[in-house]
Amino acid sequence: MRYWMMSIIVSLIFAGVCFAHPPTGVEMEFDNETKVLTVLVTHPVNKINKHFIDKIVVELNDKEIVTQTFRTQGDGEGQEVMYVIVDAKAGDTIAVTGYCNVSGKKKASLTVEDQEE
């Protein structure tokens, strides 16, 4: 009887993990003039308060400068955020990692370009 009960519990846990998935992408755009970084972490889900992007981390030249946590996702497609990064200059690298509350993460980076005159 115990083996049967344990099998059901393990199966339910495994089934929940199977339906979980990490973010599918990280889109980023940095505006040199305003110093605004716009980020979209794509993560299509049906229940934004059960399976969602729960954390976004921003790094500037490999140094963590922003960590933001969430208790739900913005919509069923993903989490969109904007940050002002006043210290970013041409040649710097900005990296963003989006974390799923159930399973996985996705990271992307960009190099800040020279401001066009």
C-alpha cells in the first residue's frame, strides 16, 4: 500500500515538472539618449500567477546592478520591464537573465553602441 501511494505522489510531482518550461527568450533594447533598457522575457503560460517569470537580474560588465522579483507575470506572453542604467556607456556589456518560478532561466546580452550624432 505504501509503494502504491508513493508512486502516485512521485508521478504527480513529475507531471508538474514536465509541464513547466524555462523562458523562451530575452529581448533587449538600450536607448543611449535616455539610458533606458527595455526588456521582454518571453514565457508563454496559461496561469500567470502559478507559472511565471519570478526574477529578472541585470548585469553591467559582469556586475549585478538590478535584481527584481515578481509574484505574477505581466501577461500570458511574458514579463516586460524598463530600467534606467545611467552608468552604461559605449562598449559596455549589459546582460539580462530571466528566471521561471518553476524551472529554468534564459540569459541574453548586448553591447552598448556609440551614440549616433
